Amino acid sequence: MRLDLAAMAWRITNDGVMGGLSRSRVDFERAALAFEGDLSRANNGGFASVLGALTEPLQPFRGVRLTVSGDGRRYQLRLRSDDDVRGIAWRAGFATGPDPRRITLKPADFEPVFRGRPVAGAPALHDVSIRHLGFMLAGGEPGPFRLTVADVELAAPSGDSACAW
């Protein structure tokens, strides 16, 4: 199932929720999502994120493919099962570079976290209903950042031939 990134409702959450000074925004260029801003470590800051709501919940989660390019930083793809942004997220990291690269992530590539810390005993990712997908830059060097996401494709549940990878 290919996502229409431009049609999704996106919400920015930066470290300002805890006093930080990072800034970010989302824009669309030829249907590609551009997540960019300025990461600041001041006032105990150091993260910027964007979260988009899926039009339909996805269960079971079998995997995701995305085409990304960026500034050479390491970003996180985050999945959430509910509307509470204070709840558990499942994260998987990926590297970027100036040339677009295709990345495939399976459930085993994700770890459950709460506020950046691993969560023991969390439900397995393939057992939860995915309702949100987002991107985060956390830690690392302060300064400008940019991630471009050309496309995102979620693997269909087994038996659905629409996505056979």
C-alpha cells in the first residue's frame, strides 16, 4: 500500500515540549515530503519530529519500503499504534545521503521505545494496529537538517498480492 504523503495530516513535535529550541517544518515538493529545520542542543534540547496519521489502521505490520535522501544524518522512522504521542513508539534508524536510496525495514528492525528509552515487555510490532508513521532526528550535531522522503510503501498483509516484497 503506497501512502499519499501529501494527503496525510502531519503534526510537528520538537524538543520545545521540554524547553528545547529546535525548529522544524514539513513541506511537499512534487509529492515528496521534505522535513527540515534546525536542531538545537540548547536548554537540554536535541530532537525534532513529524508524525502523520494513516487513513486506515494497518495490521498486521509486515514491513515498509521508503525512498529517502538527505544531509548525511541518521534519522528514525517511527510507528505508533494510538493517538497518544506520549505512548510507546517503535523506531528503526536509517542513514541518508545526497542520492536517493531505497530502504526496506521489517518488524525485526524496530524496537519499542518510550521517550527514547527501550521498553521491555512491549507488544510485538506485528501484533499492534499501526495508526501513525513519522520521522525523527534525535541527538547528533546541532544545525540545519533536511530529510526528503520520495515515497513510502507499507507491505500488505499476507495473502494480498498488491505488495509481494
